[in-house]
Amino acid sequence: MVSIAKRFPGVLANDHIDFDVKAGEIHALLGENGAGKTTLMSVLSGLYRADEGEIYIKGQKVNMRSPRDAIDLGIGMVHQNFMLVEPHTVAENITLGLKTPRFFLDTAGTERRITGLSKQYGLQVDPRARIWQLSVGEQQRVEILKMLYRGADILVLDEPTAVLTPQEVEELFATLRRMAGEGQAVIFISHKLNEVMDISNRVTVLRHGKVVASVNTTETSKQELARMMVGREVLFRVEKKPVELGQAVLKVEGLRALNDKGLPALKDISFTIREGEILGVAGVAGNGQRELAEVITGLRKATGGCVSISECDTTHCSPREIIRQQVSHVPEDRLGMGLVPNLAVSDNIILKGYREPPLAKGPFLDRLSIRNFVAKLIEAFNIATPTQETPVRLLSGGNLQRTILAREISIGPRLMVAVHPTRGLDIGATESVRNLLLEQRENGAAILLIAEDLDELLALSDRIAVMYEGKIMGIVPAEGADIEQIGLMMAGSKRT
Ligand SMILES: Nc1ncnc2c1ncn2[C@@H]1O[C@H](COP(=O)(O)OP(=O)(O)O)[C@@H](O)[C@H]1O
Ligand SMILES: [Mg+2]
């Protein structure tokens, strides 16, 4: 790819990017959220047309007008959100849209070819299974098989490990190594440094739509890659101090709830979190974590069991009644649930405290105390905003997250429910959010931390609960935790 430029309204997503990948190579495309990785690869796979620049495949200049053109050139991309048809079988999905005429469907032959490819690349999946019966990891294998079946010899994977257990990541990496070994070119998009160091032969780092560098993986380090990705020096350190545990704050017993489809999402969940303790919840997304946070904060009804906060039964309380129990909530969806986009930063920060002194005097808001209060928080939490009156929708992701944290921490929580608090943040913002959570722990708050990043859970939590299909498979101390065991529990085996 030579000097590729791609504009979206108001942003130059790809700013004259040069990029190349060789046969037999695993090439990582590394960059923070919004760096332009997906856009660049969508150009390569024919989904977007570049505004400027040229693409050469095996030395030939090509002009792609659609994903079909890209596939014909041997380019296959596995997107972050899979594009499979749920009621159909694996084999049907793999052959969907191929040019074979309808009346000439050789099912047995197709299945044989799929099984052959499965074996060749270690991508185990039953060709006759229906997509809805498969785990997310299996669905990903189907996507990869679909590309291989079409003869792809340049395979692009967009952040493929986000939805996998540690064991599945290892299996995926083994597959990618086999593909490279057979002479295919693999492009691996990621923002995770450990993975990039582990799997790639070469790394291209993007920042703000530009290439920062292309280096051989053996000639670089995690520190150097982080510096290139962020544009400054990065420390990988959070300091978890020993904390004396106090009284039980959150008690969950035999909790049950349904998901949005009316199916059981929580099946008999029990645990306790004490003052000064962080309980991390690990699990592949969609195993009940979101519903758990929602039931505890009063946003979803429990259908059985109970929740109590400092001995007070809150199972059937409204969100407002639960907030009054000094419960804070950092929700997954920041702009939807966490903040009011069109309201000013200051209004968003006082959203939960405005009925109480010192911000309210009788029925009136005390404007001056509010200004001072908000100014202090903006400084303490390092929120980059032009003024207190700026609507929060104009802030960047890291600043949105710090605004929520400022508000949720300023209520002096007894219990904090934090759902993916660092998702989508750059390394610097991630570090400051993690430290803010640890400070709350030192102040004696009980924290329920739901996160996807196992390293983060291990660094912050005192204990880790692993969820699978609405159940807790086991709770283990974070210190000295066995990643393999956690991975097995994430895939559904009970703690032994
Ligand atoms: N379809 C789109 N419409 C408008 N803006 C987009 C679109 N896709 C991406 N962008 C913007 O382009 C930039 C690069 O995004 P993307 O390629 O998705 O980054 P990455 O994959 O590295 O996280 C971001 O600022 C993003 O908001
Ligand atoms: Mg992306």
C-alpha cells in the first residue's frame, strides 16, 4: 500500500500510509483506538475506497471496487464483529455468496474440503453445526475458514483476541503460525503489546493516522512500541498496597436475573466483597457480567436471590435508592448511561450530588460551591476541558471516563461497580484510571471490577471470580493466580 489517504468528515483517518506485508510473515498493525488500523485494512479488503494512494498485490497495481474484488485477489478480512448468518450451518456460511450455481450444491464435497482445511490449520469446527450453537471462538474459526476456503493468501484479523479465552488465543496463534509457515501473509491488528511481541515477525505502528515506524519484532521491545504508539514514555506500573479488609459491604446470595431476551443471564450467583477489597470478574463477554452489574445497581430486576449493601437489603430498590447507599457506578456505555452528552461538564459532575448539601441549600443549588467543587475535581482528575460549561459530548474518551470517575468517586462510595473502566482508553489514561480505583480501595471502598483484560484484573484485584454462562465457576486469589486455570474456568470448567 503506497501513500494511502482516507478521509471521513472532519478526520483524516489514514494520512498517506505506506504499508507492506510479505508472504510467510505475521505482520502486526499496532495502534491505539482511533489510530486508523481498521480503516487501512478496510481499504485493503475493498470495503472502503482510498481517497489517494495505490495498492499493489504481488507487484501488480490493483483497483478494487468491492470486497468481492479483494477476495478474488486473495485478500480476506475477519472483522471485529462477525458477519455470519445465525440460523445457517457452518458449511452454508462458508460457501455463502460463492459463485457455484444453486442446483450444483455438492454438500458432501464441501464438507470434506472444510474438514480438510480444519485439519490443515488446526481450526476445529463441525461443518454441520449451526452458527447460533457455536461459541464466539468457534465462530471466529468459521470466519477464518471462510476466507481460507475462498483461497485467501493475505489474511487480515481485526483485534481477534478480544473475544477469546487465553487458551483460545494460544490456539489462534498456533493457526496463524501454521498459515505463515505455508507461505500466507497474515496481518494482525491489535493494541495489545504482549500479543504483538508474542505473535508477530514485524510491527507497523500507527498514531493519529500516520505510520510511526515499521520494525522487526526481534529488534524492538514492549517499551519502545508503547512509546511509539503513545508518543511518549510509558510506565507499566500500578502499585497495589496491602490493605486491611474491613466489614462485608456487598453480599450477593443466590442471585438470578434474565437478560434482554428474557433468558436466564444470572443463575444462582453468590459472593461477598469487603471494605478495602477489589473483586475482579473475569469471563468472555456475554456471560452475565453486564447483567450482574445492572442488578446490583438497580437497573435490572432480580428474579431470585438477594443483594444487600452494608446489611441493607437492596434487591428490589430503585437506582436512586441504591445511589443513596453510597453506591457508585462506572457503566460500560459512558455516553449513553454514564453522562448526559449535551449537559456541561459541571452539570454532569454534580448529577448525583445536587440534592444534598453542600451543593444544595434547601431547595436551591448553591452556584458558588458548585463552581469550586467542580473546579477541584477537574484539577484532581486531570480532565482536559476548555471550560466547566463545555458539553461533555465534545470531550475525548479518556476525559469522558475521568469525568464519570470524578463524579462517582466524589460521592465517597462505600461500594463501587466499575464495568470496563479502561476500555478504549489510551495507555496514559488507563494508568490514571487504574490508580484512581486503587486509591478508592485504600480508602476502604469495596469494588466490583468487571473487565476483559486479564492482566488488568490480576494487577488490580484481590480476588478474581470467573463467570461462565451466568454462573461463577470459581473465585481465586489474584496473587499467584494460575492463568491457565482461569482460562479453563472461562471456558466452562469448574474450579478443581
Ligand atoms: N465510517 C466512519 N465514519 C466516520 N469516521 C470514521 C469511520 N470509521 C472510522 N472513523 C474515524 O477514523 C479514525 C480512525 O478509526 P479506525 O480506523 O476505526 O481506528 P482504529 O481501528 O485504529 O481504532 C477515527 O477517528 C474514527 O473515529
Ligand atoms: Mg479498529
